[in-house]
Amino acid sequence: MKNLILLTGLVMILMTSAYSQTNDKTITLQKKKYYQNGQKLTSKEMKTILTGNPASAEEFQMYKKNVTIGGTLVIAGSACLLAGSVISLASSIQQTKDINNGDLSGESSTSGLGLVLVGCIVDLVSIPFLIPAYKHYKNAINNYNSSLQKTSYRPVQLKMRVASNRIGVRINF
């Protein structure tokens, strides 16, 4: 009888881990898209998930800060490049018209080279912000996944009581 009770207790312990309901909330990267429970996550869902978890919130805020600064610099640099290119193109067209009209002085009134150089420099300055931003994003996801593994683990405790006329098993999980 004691063997039957011990066998039943061991089977119960093994079955608790086998039949326990696990909700896999880890975020995985597949084909450059993020998935959770087999469903594709949008950027808005990723933001709510990563900011809602204390382990990943700090890294995600660093990612957002770097992307904001880097994105602003890229837009400003691209605007300067575009404006400088338009000014240079307009100046070239004006010089061509002057040459066609017989004015061979070759004077250029304006040049957009300064704006083009400023735009290139501003775009280069944005690179140190954008490269670490993706690393912070990946770290936020890794921190989120590791925090799930730490908090979702519940050890099973088995306590056996043996007396002269009975045996007892207590399982805490």
C-alpha cells in the first residue's frame, strides 16, 4: 500500500509539470518580424509590451531617446542636402541661361555647397545615435524574455510525513 501511495505521489509530481498550462509570452524574431504566441506584433503592441514590463522599460526608453535624436538629425541633414542641391541646381541652370544669352563672365550668384556639406555632417552625426538604438531595442526584448523566465518558474515542493500508522504527502506549487 505504501508503494502505491508513493508511486501515486511521484506520478502527481511529474504530471503537474507535464499538464500545467504554459502561456508562452516570449517575443521571438522570425524573418525580421516579431512574434508572440505565434501572432505578429505591431510596433504599437511592442511599445505597450516593452514599456509595461519593468525589466525592459528602461532599455526601451533609451531606444526611443536615441531614435528620436537620430531621426531628427537625419531629417534635418536630409533637408539641408536637398536644399543645397536645389540651390546648386538653380544656380547651374541660371549660369547655363546666362551663357546661352552671351554673358560669359562665369559669375555664380549663389552656391548650395555649404548646405550640402552641413547636411552631410549632420547625417554623419546621426549615426552614433541610430546604431546603438537597435542594440537597446534588442536588449529590451532580451530583458523582457528573461524576466518572464524568472517570474514564471515555480518550484514544486514535496514534503512527506511518515508516522507509525500512516504516511502523508504534501505538495506545494
